[in-house]
Amino acid sequence: MRRTHRRSATKLLRLHPHELAHITARARACGQTPARVTRETALGARRKAGRRADIEPLLRALARIGSNPEQIARFAHSGGGGAALTQRVALALDHDRPLVGQVLHGGR
């Protein structure tokens, strides 16, 4: 049988309301409780905010925008050029214009 050690010591911590709000917001961003973030940070842990589900589609859109110029450059270096290259660039721009607009307007 596995034995677990329960935390039994407590420490009162007084905070200004804005400090507690900041800690709570950081905890939520990491998917943790304020008590856990406070305890682990005091013990030396460094927190990084986890990815929020509502920005995942925007991150994927940015990745697609970033891959298009690379694909066009590969096409141009492989001997594709002239009208075919112009057409590829035009298609990429048409495809990416709404995504760029979404990025510029905060993901909305």
C-alpha cells in the first residue's frame, strides 16, 4: 500500500486584493489553483502560462501563413516561374488575406 504525505502545516498569507487577483489569473492561465501556484513558486518553480484553447485556431492559421512563402520559394527554386509563380503567389495571398485580418483583429 502506497503511503501519501498530506500537507498539514498552514501559513496565513495577507495580500492586497489586486495581488490576489494577479495570482489567481496566473494560476488559471496555468490550469492550477492559486494555492498550488503560490506554494510551488515559493519553492522555486517557474510558471509558464499554458496554451488557451481559444487561441489554438489562430496559432494554426499563423503556421499556415508562415508556410506559404516557404512553399513558393521552393517552387521558384525548382524551376517554376513566370506565370505559374505569379499564379501561386496570387493564390497564397488570396488564401492568407482573411487569416492576416483575423490576426490583426485579435483573433476575432
